[in-house]
Amino acid sequence: MSDTATAAFDSSTFLKQATQSPGIYQMFAADGKILYVGKARNLKKRLASYFRTSGLPIKTQALVAKIHNIELTITRTETEALLLEQNLIKALKPPYNILLRDDKSYPFLHFSDHAWPALTIKRARHQRGAGQWFGPYPSASSVRDTLQLLYRVFQLRQCDDTTFANRSRPCLQYQIKRCSAPCTGEITAEAYAEDLRHAKLLLEGKSNQVTDTLAEKMEAAAATLAFEKASHYRDQIQQLRQLQTQQDVDTGVGEADIFGLVSSEGNSSISLLQIRQGRLISTRHFNFKNPLDETDSATLTAFVAQYYLTRTSLPPAAELLLSHELEEGETLQAALEERFGFKSRLAHKVRSQRARWLELAITNAEQQLSTHRGKVGQQQQRMKALQEALGFSQPIQRMECFDISHSHGEATVASCVVFDAEGPRKQDYRRFNIEGITGGDDYAAMSQALERRYKRAKAGETTLPDLLLVDGGKGQLNAAKAILESLDLTNIHLLGVAKGTTRKAGLETLFLETITNQLALPGHSPALHLIQQIRDEAHRFAITGHRQRRDKARTSSGLEDIPGVGPKRRQALLRHFGGRKAIAEASVEALCQVDGINRALAEEIHATLHTS
């Protein structure tokens, strides 16, 4: 154990007072920032393991050396502790925990609540609104493929209700046989309802039942010499059969989520295969660091817990197949049952088809890890080439690049992107809304962004880079140099990246430290390719932020910045008056008539809108 840890945190006194109850513990650094969140069946016993005099892994020693305080939360059961632990990890994102990026929403297939239901794709965290929902689905591309199949086979309508109500003749979708045109009576209500029922059966995984029914209808139509109708059923059957034979895994039965984990040199890859009705419907891959060199079993336990317990949209399958036995699997099983209301079976020793599924997941994980390591190796080669091209004696560990974006001076935004030996560090990206400058003054915008960024870095709030790139020519470089000198950050190397006269890639002009030190790298240089990648990423990040800010400003009602006018009052004002123009024209007395608006606030609104 480090002497620093002993001086900063009195573990002996703390452990004497620690409880043996189940619960969670939060470790904090001297600056109050969270380091790690964990759970334990016996808090005292678990925490004592961190402060052994020998046998601690090096990375755990590094964690312990930073501990300044530990907070405990006692729970009634270990299951409660696990649920709380995962919620805290998601909310606090401690640097020493394995962190899983959370998706914002998932796609659903939605049958509208209508006499002639439409079938569309919607994104949401949960099923919401009237109608019938299928999902959520983990893969947007597979949902779109399924949607196109349903349109092609069953010709369900896809237009909104207003369009449907006002059609006088069939649209193009009818002409290309993607809709049966119920809007103009080209299909009977009974036939449309039958197609609708078959589509829902298909989404429920009962495709064999659908094809059997269609086969019976085809034979009956042929027996009555209705050959056109029989050929229609035949085409539907062929398309459904083609779908069934395209599945990589197709046993007709079985539902499982399969996790394959492979680890090497502090990096882990997990491939998740999702099987429904015996068919592989989705694969997902995750690459992440293992900060404490946890065992594969512990890593997989943390991943599975975080994957399910911090997401309510995607419940687990009836069976979870795992490449490694989970630590305290019964506790996780109980937590999943408490969260989702049913019990999933956990298995890591399986045979037959399940063994082949698990082998496939592990093979995918191996491939993902190999690909990830290859990208990291390429990035390191590029960074070494850049170091040599710039003549640096020490390796480059961290690079930051700034760019400015605006539309004729409107909604100016500066971006900062960060790269290291593993590529882009998107969690460290930052944007700066530039205020108080003359519109279109890129030099002043660059100065403001750099000053705001590196004042915080100098105060220890973020890491300083070894190399700072600015997208622009001599003016941007001089602005950056002046800011770094004013902050006494002269140990950061500066590189200006100016586009050539034709603005074509490979013709950039580089300025190292000063405008007189000009570099020219050949177009095939790995160092130049890295510079271009970083510059282009900074440009992408800046222009995306600028467009968001510009669009928000153009669609703003002008009420957002008025103190005391939150979303509810803003909505009440807009509903009462019908729009911003009417609000601006309203008198103070008229504004007072709106629910929640007193006279003082009405006067504030009136004054703000008449001076903006």
C-alpha cells in the first residue's frame, strides 16, 4: 500500500467503525471527485481487502493511493445493493468502474390506433401512446429491413392519418405494390384486417403459422380457379420462406441473450448475440478498458449487471448464456427478477445448439478485440511518425485541436477534440459558445475558446496536451500563441494547420510554433494523415455544434432566457396567445390573464420582448 494512501486516509480507524451489513461504498479523491463505486455482501470484509499490506494488483494500488474518503450506504439485501450500485455507476461515471455507454432510445414498430392501422417505426424509451407496439429492438437496421418486408408482403399503409383521410386516388406506394390503398377502397376491410393479423403474427415470431395459413388460402384459390389470387398468396409465401432461410441461426425455438467475453492486456471485448424464436436477430459489440485488471468473471458480472440494471427498455431473454461463470450469479438473477418481474436462467456450461451460439459469440469477441488492437497499433504508429516529423524528443501522449464555425458571424461555436494513443477521446471533447466578439472574428473566437479551456486546465480541472493544433493559418496560430504565453503554458507545442490554395487534402501548410517555421509533409505521410483526421474531426464537431445553436436560436420563442419562465409557463403563454408574435404584442394586463403569470413576471416578460 502506498504511503500517500496511509497519510491521506486512515484505513485502520475507518475499518474499525465499518459495518458488516450489505450495501454499497463510494470512494472519493481529495478534490471530492468520485473514484469508484462498489457493492458488497459484507462491507467491512470487502473494504478490508483494499488495504492489505501485500498482494494488491498495481492498478488497485493506484486507486487506493488516491482515496481520501469512503462513504457507505447500508441496504437490506445484497440485491438492493446491486441495483443501487448500477444506478450510481450510471449517474456518476466513476473513472475506475467499467463504464457502459447508454443508448438514448430504441426503435419500436407501431400499429396506429385507427380503423385502417398504419405501420411505422418510432423511437422511444418506452412504449407510449395508443395503438399496438412491438419492440424495443436493439438494431435499427434490422427493424428497417423488417418494415420493408412487411410493406412488400402485406402491403400495409405507411402514411399518416391526415394524408390517409384526404387521398382521392392511390399514391405511388400502391403503384409499386407496397400498399394496398385502403384510403381509396382498393381493398376490403376484411382483407386488410387479415393482412394486419398476419403481419403481427410474423412480428411475434410465428412465421411458420403465417406461411401455413397462406398455403391453405393459395390451394383454396387455385381449386376455385382464382389463379391471380393464388399467385398473390404464392408470392407472399416465397418472400416469407426467403426470410426464414436467410437467418444465420435458425432452429425455430429458443430465446437467449449470449455474452462472449475476451480480454487481453487491460482491454476487453464483449459480443452480445440476441436469439428470438431460435433466430439470431441482433449482434452488438462493446470494447472497453478494464481499469483494475479484474478477472474475466468479475468483468462479465459487472457488464451484464450494468447492461440490464441501468436500462428499462430492453428486458433480458428467458436465458442468458455466458462465456464465464458470473460471480454471485444468484444475486444478479434476483436483481433481474426484481427489476423485470420474471426470472432469467443463467448458464455458462451448455451443449448442442447453445454451445454453438456461445462459441459464435466468443469468436465475434475475439475478432472485435483483434480489430480494436489493430486500430490502436495503427494510431500509435501514426503518433510516432508525427513525433519524428515534428522533431520532438519525447513521445506525444495527448493532442487537442480547436476549430471555429459560424454562419456570417451568427451562432459562433468553437470545438475542442482530443486524441491520444488509442484515437479520439470523445468523453473529453468540448464545445464553447462564443459571446462578446465582433461577428466573424475568428481570431477573437479562437482566443476566447483557448483561454476558457486552458484556464481550467491550468487549475487542474483537465489534462494539458503535449501538442495543440489550431485549424487555420498564421492569424489563428498567433492568437493561440498569445493565449498560451499569457497563461504561462509555454511547454505546450503549437501546430497551425492551414488549407492550401485549392483546399485539397494533402496540400496543407503546417506552422510549428511560429509562422516562420513552416513544414511540408508528403501526401502519403502517416503523420499528415493523423493531422488531417484530427483537423477534420474538430471541423465536424464544430459545425455540428454551430448548426444546433443556430437552429435553436432561430426556433426560439424568446421566452427561454426570462427568469421565472420555465417550460410550463412558456407552454401556457404559447397556448394562450397562439405564438410569440401575439405574446410580444400583448399588454401587461393581458399577460396577467395567463395561469401562473403574476404582474411582476408579466412586466418582466413585456419588457424583455420589447427590448429584444
